[in-house]
Amino acid sequence: MNDKFKTLRAVLPNYPDVAFERLVSLAQPITLPKDASLFAPGDSCKQAFILVSGVARVEVVSKAGREVILYRVEPGQTCLMTTACLSSDTNYSAYGITETEVEAMILSKPDFLTLIDRCPVFRQFILGSYGARFAEFMVFVEEMLLQRVDVRLARHLLQHRGEDGTLKQTHQHIATELGSAREVISRVLKEFENKGYVKLSRGKIEVVSAGGLAQLG
């Protein structure tokens, strides 16, 4: 078993040996660099992948060029949209992009559908992964629709600050993460600065009052 399959075994520790050997016999290892395209809107879905290492993101882009990250795929996970497209024989409606160098195991569409049909363990794994990712996605949608931008921004700052209290993130990066517009994020950050919650500088945000941000939530 090559190193990539050993790594796959590590991220699927509860997968039974016999079923894992069958998965390995069908899967093909692949390595992709950072910022590689996995799929784009309109692409046909011809294969499934299980991430072994690295991180990929799935995002949509509006006609005005605004990017919104829908979710990320991490080691041991499958792509929510890929599973949906393979199961319903539809094309992709979003972009899939690697955020880091990625190692993955690829299954062709026929092999994926055969395993779904004939391997209960694989079917349970895919449905379990799909259900978990869909639940996370619904939380994201709920936050976007029901929570104020200042609340989501405050939470983002608190969750992603470093040990020194700073985030080296641009306003555009945060806007993409939160599904908002850069102008909105810049305005709210300025309000936070005026209240003494943060200190803004080029390419960096320093959290000055974690308590002030926490009270927004």
C-alpha cells in the first residue's frame, strides 16, 4: 500500500478492512497544487473524491464578481456538491478550488455509483458525510439570512485572531468568508474601531477589546 493510501487509512480509521481494500482497488491517488480548479459551473460531474490532506473550498461568484464561500472540504471528507451532482446526474453550479496543496483519492462515476449500490459501508460513509456537510451548510445559510453582519464579523474576529490578538486578513478576504461585500465589512470594521474594539492597519486587524466584540453575540 503506497503512502497516500496509508494516509487515507489514517483519515478513515473506522472503515472496515475488507471494504477499505475494495475502495483502494478502485481509487486513484492524485496530488493538486494550491489554487487548482476542481470544477466550475456547468462542468459535468465525472468523478468523486475523498480528500486525504489539504483543504479545498466551494464558492459561488455573482454576476457582479462577489465571491461567497459555501463550505470547505477537509481530510476524510467528500464534497457535498459532487455527491449531489453524481447522484442526480446534474452539472456543477459552483467553483471548487484547492486552498492548499491537496492529496485526494479519485473514484470514477461508474465506480462511485457501483460502490453506493453494492457496498453498504461505503454508502453509509457517503450518506453520513453528505448529511454532516449539509447540516453545516444549513447553519451557514441560517447565519447569512438571520444574523446581523456585525455579529458574524465579531465572531469571525474572535475565532481567527492569533495569540497576539491580530488577524492578517484583508477586508475582501473577510467579506468572502462571511458572504458579504467588502464595503460593508470595511464600514463595520470602522465602527468597531471607533468603539475601541479593534485597531485597523494595512493588511492587519488587531482585536483590542475581545469583551466588546463578545457582547455583540
